[in-house]
Amino acid sequence: MHRPNDPSEPYRAALERLYRRRRFGLRPGLEVIRALLAELGDPQKAWKAIHVTGSKGKGSVAAMAAAILSASVGPTGLYTSPHLQSYRERIRVDGTEIAVPALLEGLERVESAAERVQLHHPELHEPTFFEVTTAVAFDHFARAGVAAAVIEVGIGGRWDATNVLDAPVGVVSTIELEHAEILGPTLTHIAREKAGIFHRGMRGVLGEQKPEPAEVVAREASALGVPLWRLGREIVVSDRVLGPKSQTFTVRTPRGERTKLALPLQGPVQASNAALAVASAELFLESVGKQITDAGLRRALRGVRWRGRLEALPGRPRIYADVAHTPESVRAVRTGLAELLPMSDPEENALLFGCVRGKAAGAMLETLREVASTLILVPVRSERSEDPKVLLLEARGRFPRTAIAPGFSEGLRLLRAAIGPEGFGLVVGSDYLVGELLNAVEGADPNEPDLSDPLLAAPGVERSPEREG
């Protein structure tokens, strides 16, 4: 229950209206977002962007690229999804989340524009949650006068609401089998959809890929005359050195070599993500007649903070959090932990795992069996949460000790109790789960409405929630 005249009430009410739009589901297509942006004066034309898609690492690449552009050209917008603790995380300028008053004003402008679109174009469907959020972000960036923006695709690429940009640079990070019900059943289908962000006049950056998606993306790029820089060929990472709180490495691109770059994010995958960010920033700045300064680049990467990516939480016992929710991303977590704690004994370690339905839980748990001997299964705060009893069947025979907790708080208590004196805990499997962990450890903002799932925000409304990843 809320207090009378609660100052957070307008914010809560606005987000509840927005979250109700999830009943419209995911509707690939660009007609609605184009009409909506046109009603707003096409704010996306006020700035140039780096457009980022992929299955793994795209959020990290976007965050690092935005930090580099901010240090190189001035105010830079960053649009990502989903969020961990606050909806406002999705829309940032120079790392600062959109303020509540600016968000409320932006939502009001977009809702009014949506009404006009419906009046003039009744044949179009109502804007979805993601379309409205995208319009709010693009409008906010224009009003903030950003010099540049980095925009992360929601799902896929070709028909994603973000694919209305005249972006000079497009990035495709690692592709794996995901969202097959939307993007198609094979890596070829998925790669083709993600390569849909490419357009004539763009430069492309391609992350580490299996041969099949690599060939598809290269073919799509070639058909449009989009030259590609590829990780492992034009973009090379070398000389990685691990430290207790950061790693250093060298990145080489066709524009030169940058040595001993320091990054506070751990794991070899984050060094690769940083290399993609450096390459995309180089190409973007080149397109606007500027260059990265060495001091600015180093300062940008040193200051990157991207929550829930092999993040070590303060205090004891030692607990790491990662939003990984696909087999490939979980393998990257396992590799990163093996580097950080090479002598760790799985008998001392424990896992807290939960995921939404449709994820490859068995494959993820098969990878995680090498990390820990104790597994605690919990539901996540989503109506799409996989039943822990189903997860227990997936885990059978893989862990010496397995338990089910009725909720996150009890699961976290069991996790802490299960960690040995020299061991660690890992919370993994879902953005929802990591958000709950951060709120539990840091304390939830009392003014931040808990709208992690539309079931919590709009009872009685038909729901088709936003997907993770």
C-alpha cells in the first residue's frame, strides 16, 4: 500500500500504463515505430549511432562503446534492455539514467503521439512496450542534445523497433541459437535476421562466430557493400594480463595498436567485447571526422561499470552474479571463473540457478556442473518462470547436492550456508534473478516500483512479456 501523496505515485502509475502494453506482445515490423517517431519529429535524425545486435555480449559492447564515444565526442546516449533494478537503466546519457521527471514527460509525449497515430492510421496496431520505450529513448537523446548514441537491438535486428536508424556503424556480436520461435529455427535464420541491421553506407563489425553464422553475416554484408572488420582477423586481442579487480590487454585494428588497456570487467569474453567496442568507436568517429584520443579511450574503459557480468559482490562469503541465460554465455562464465579462481574446489562452491521457460536449462546446468557441487534451484520473478521441479529433472545426476527453495530470499540463505570456507557462490540464469540479488544485497529503492513482470503490475490483463536476451 502506498502513502497518500506518495511522490513516487506518478512514476508508478506511468510505468503501470507502459507495462500494460506488454499485452500487445512482440510484433516485428517497422511501420508503427516509424509513424510514432514521425509524430515526435523524427528525433532519431538528430544524432548518429552505433547499432549493436547479437546473442551474447551485445549489452557489454554497447556500454563500452558508449563510454568511449562519451570521452571522445561529448554527451552520448545509451539504450539497452532489459533492466536489472530500475526501468530507467534502459535510457542513459553519459552513464546517467534518465531522471524521473524527464521520463514522465517523455512518456506523456510518446503516449500523445501514439494516440495521434491511432487516429490517423487506424490500420496500425497500438505501439508495444518496446516500441514506446524505444521512442522515449530516441526522443530523450534528441532533447538532451547528445553528440552520439549507442543503441542495442531488443530481439533480432531486421524487424526490431530500433532498426530505423541511419547508423554509420553496425555491430554483430556472437550469435547463438535463441528466440527460435521469433527469429527462425537455425543459426542461418538467426544470423540473417541479425544482419538485417546492415544498410548501404554502413561499416560492419563482427564478433567471434561459428562458421555458419559468420558466412551468413558476411554474405549479407557483401550484398549491401558493407565492409566488415572481424574479430580474430582485422580485430585482434592479445597480451591479456589478469589482475585481482581488472584485466589489461592489447587491441589491434586496421587503425593501429592500443596496448595495456585496463578494463574492470573480468573474463576473456569481456576483452573481446572491449575490442569490438574499440573497433566500432574507431569507425564511428572516423565517419564524423574525429578520432579516439589515447587518454580518452583508457579513461573510458577504466571507468566502465556494467552490472551482473561476472560481478563480485562485496562481503563474505564470496558471491558472483552473472545474467548469462544461454549455454554459450554460461560457458563464458565458467571460463572467467576458472581464470579468476584456478585452484577452486567445486566441493566448496554453490550455485543459485533459476530461468524462464524455453531456455536450454539442461545445457546450462551441464556446463555448471564443473563449477560447483551444490545446486539450489529457485523460481524467478516472472510469470514465465520455469518451475524449479522441472529444473530438478534437468539437474538430475549432474550435482551431488541439489535443493529447491520456494523463493529468492530462502534460496540466497541456502546459498550462503552451502559455500565452504574457501569457496564461492554463483547466482546465474536470468536477468530477473540477478536483479533480485542486487536488491537483496544493496537494498531496493523504495521509490522504484517492482514491475519486473507484468503479472505484478497489471493483474487481469492479457500478457506477453518481453524476452530476456
